[in-house]
Amino acid sequence: MYYQKSEIIEQIQSYHQKVAELFYTLLETIQDEKIKSIVYDLYQLELSRAKYLEKHKNIAKALNCWLDFPCEKLSSQINECFKEIKTDQKYILEDVLKIEMHFDNCLIKLYNLLASENELSGTIANIFYYMHKKTKKEESMISEMMCNSQSNLNYNFSV
């Protein structure tokens, strides 16, 4: 079934907003200021990812792009990402970074799903390809942070 590309981008925006809400919820439970600062930055990162996609959604609407894509499959994949995450426990830095890596892995799967389900032209797939590469780069940065979490932690989240 064909869906507007803007609807698909909107679903991914919703994913980022849900992840941001989860990090915001974690902020209320974390006492350590260093960890709280990192969680706040992750919260801001997810909000900026959603905002970034807004312009691409508007462009897709203006161009009236359509994709042959099963949106139910995307919704199912998004729901699966949130299945095992709990916010009612004490988190240490490594736990927070693992949560972010989990959501980045889910996002990479979503972009792979979008690319594999469609025979897209370079122009139509460009945003999905670009966001896939960007997310993989950010995932690598989070992985490095996990390795360095016992020492001085320097980070810079940006979209």
C-alpha cells in the first residue's frame, strides 16, 4: 500500500519524541548530576532529531512523495523498541548509554526497513540514507563513551 513519505517521516518523528519523553522521565529519577546532565543532553538530542525531520516532512508534503511501504510494519518495529525499557529503576551511566544505544540500534533498523522495503530513487531515499549514516555515527560515539565512562567523559551530542 502506498503512503505519503511525509506520513512515514512523521512516524519517525513520533519515535524521537517518545524517546525524548522517556529520557525526560528518567531525569526525574536520577540524582547524580553528571548522569542527569548526560540524560538531559540525550533528551535534547532526540528533540533536535525530531525537529530536523520536520523540514524534510514539509518538503515531502510539498513534493507529494509517495512510497510503497507497510506503515504497520514500521509501527510494529517502533513499538518493539519500547517493549523492554523500564524507567522505575536506578540507572548508572552505563545503563543510560546502553538505553541510548538500544534506541539508536532501533532507529538504524527502522531506516534499514525503509530502504529494504522500497526500490527507491536516490532522491526519495536520500533522507533515510543520510539519517541512517548519521545514527550509525552517533551510535559509534555512544559506544566510545561507554568504553570511557569510568574515566573523564567528554561528549558532544549534535544533529
